[in-house]
Amino acid sequence: MNTPSTIPKSILGVALFFYCLVFIMPAQAAEPANACPALLNYRLTSLQGDPVDLCQYSGRVVLMVNTASFCGNTPQYAALEKIYETMQARGVTVIGFPANDFGEQEPGSNTEIAQFCKLTYKVKFPMMAKSGVTRHNANPIFRQLIRATGDAPEWNFHKYLISRDGKTVQSFAADMQPDDPKLLQAIERLIAP
């Protein structure tokens, strides 16, 4: 039976327990599920000039591709768009990064690139503003991707596949078609729970 003198000790013990739980334990707690992975923790600009916070793609499988409008690989836009259309509901996003680093095959302005992509390939997946993607000229996210994989793009349409948690990055050469079974199987493995 509790007496009036023992109740305050019980309340003090409970308060001390919750204090430790709230103020001391968080240092050891796991990262929140909705935390933005370092590979996506960037604010960029779209082809249309709008700000884009890549953290919005946290928890999704992301396929990042450096693109160009006047390259032998340019028809890959069609297969990339198909991946985006058929897999976005399953948690896949394709993001294009136009670059003029290889053979000056992307000489146009952001507006010209956007019109080309829309009119020629009906591209609806997100496209970032034109930037560099090579080792010495890479935008911040491509520097991270190169560091994570050890592979820098050697031509237009190099592909980086990022897992939902942002901790795994796979690199696929420019000449691998987006609908190549190896790439599609890699995407499927990352979609799976």
C-alpha cells in the first residue's frame, strides 16, 4: 500500500526515466526514416528555372542520367521516359542532367533543351538545368555519385541508380540501354521491399 511519503519517490523515478529517454537516448537513436540521404540532400534548378529539392525523392529508387540532345545515345530518352511512366507508381524516379561535356552535344539553352525533350521524346521525368558532369567540371551531386561509385561519366547517358535509402549507388555505362535486362533487374531488386 502506498503511503503519502512514497508517492513522490515513484513520481520522481518516472520523471527521471522519461528525462533520460527524451534527452539522453536520442544520441543513440537511429536516423529518422524520413531523413534525407546525403546523395539527395541538394537544392537544384530545373530546366524551367524552378527550384528543386532532391530530398523530395527520399525513399524512392532514383535513376540519374547525364543527357544530351545531339548524341547517338539521345534516343535513350524514349526508354528512360518509359521507365518513368511505368515505374513511378512503384517508387522509381528518373532525373535527367543535361551536360555539354562530351562532344559539345548539348549546346542549347535550358529552354531549348526543355522544348527538344518535350517535343521530340515527350519527356515528363524531372530534368535539371544544364550543368557539368565530368570529374573536373561536375555539379555537386555528380561529384558525390562519382565518389560513391568510382565511375565518372565517359559519355552522354551514363546512369547512376540510387537505392531508396540513398546508401547504395550502382553505375551503368552510357552505351547500356535503359531497357537492358541488367538495368531493369537492378531497378526491380531495389523496388522490392
